[in-house]
Amino acid sequence: MSDNFYSRRRSVLAKKMKNHPIKDDDLQIIINAGIRVPDHGALNPWKIKVIKDNKLKVIDEDVIFKEFKKENPEASNESLEIESKRLQRASVVLAVLSTPVEHPKIPNWEMVLSSGAVCMNLLSCAQSLGYAAQWLTEWYAYNAKMLEYLGGRPGIDRISGFIYIGHKIEEPNERRRPDPSKVISYL
Ligand SMILES: Cc1cc2nc3c(=O)[nH]c(=O)nc-3n(C[C@H](O)[C@H](O)[C@H](O)COP(=O)(O)O)c2cc1C
């Protein structure tokens, strides 16, 4: 296989990242890559919410931790510890919202797909710059309070993912990849 960025690209688990700040210039490159995606009709049916600095801690404590405790009153101290610092694993978290609009011709499905493309561009761009990055949803992507906090419209908008970006501690091992013959066929 030819050796190019996409044949080697790999995510780094959020729990294995270091969270010191990333360069502002790099963050701008990543965000701009995120909004440079195929988008039928140029409807921009997505939003990127940049969560960095003190906001990581604020959202961890005011939204994720509170909601987890509410939904899991019997939770162990160990899981409470994990839930109190979810976003703080990263230097920056980019929350991507799918924000579809009514359109006479362009189906909702295509707008949702485009928000996935935003996630993938953010992820790939961060990785191409040498950062550790991972696309996560975890439970709080499906939490109503989180959607509301991020400015999403209940029942319409959805969280496509949280793109965690930080620094590598070590190069990640390869993960299991699909058998091409099972997922690709030539017609
Ligand atoms: C929409 C979406 C949501 C994901 N959510 C999670 C998650 O909540 N927890 C998890 O461990 N992995 C999750 N993953 C998978 C991780 O991103 C995983 O590390 C990744 O698939 C590794 O692939 P890569 O090395 O090809 O980038 C998710 C992937 C996608 C596409």
C-alpha cells in the first residue's frame, strides 16, 4: 500500500493524551479544515463549539458531572472521579452539532452526513499536525442538558461528536482494521 497520511492515520485515546495547550495557529488551521467540507447546497447545517482553557473544567463540573450524578445516584467513587474530568483529558474539545434546516430539495440525511464530515476533517487535520485526537460521543453526547448548553435545539439538533485534541505521550499501536474483501467489492 502506498505510504500516505490516510494509510497510517490513527486515533489516540483521550485517556492517553496530555492536556497542555495547543498552539492557537494550529487550532485555527484545524477549525478551518473542519468547516471546509462537502455540504450540499452550502447550507452549513452544523456548528463547531470550541471548548478550551477554563471552559473544559466548567462544563465537566456544571454539566457532565452533575448530569451523571443525577442519572446514577448509586455511582461508585471511581466512576464519579472519571466523570468529573471527562473534557479535561484534552487540551481542546471541539463539539460538533448537526443543525439541519428545512429544505425543499436537500434531504435531512445529507445534512447529517455533512456534520460527520466536519468531525472527520477536524480529526484528520489535528492528526496530520501531529496531535493526539479522538472522536468521542460517550453518554453525554445524548444528554439533553449538554445539547442545550451547547446551544442546540432540542428535537432538531444533535451532537455528532466531541473531537478531543491533545498531545501524544507515545505513538499509538495499530488497531484491528477491516478485511478489505469483506467490505469492498468491485461491480
Ligand atoms: C461517531 C463516533 C463516536 C464514537 N464514540 C466513541 C466513544 O464514545 N467511545 C469510544 O471508546 N470510542 C468511540 N469512537 C471510536 C473512537 O473514535 C476510536 O478510537 C476510533 O474509531 C479509532 O479509529 P482510528 O484510529 O481509525 O481513528 C467513536 C467513533 C465515532 C465515529
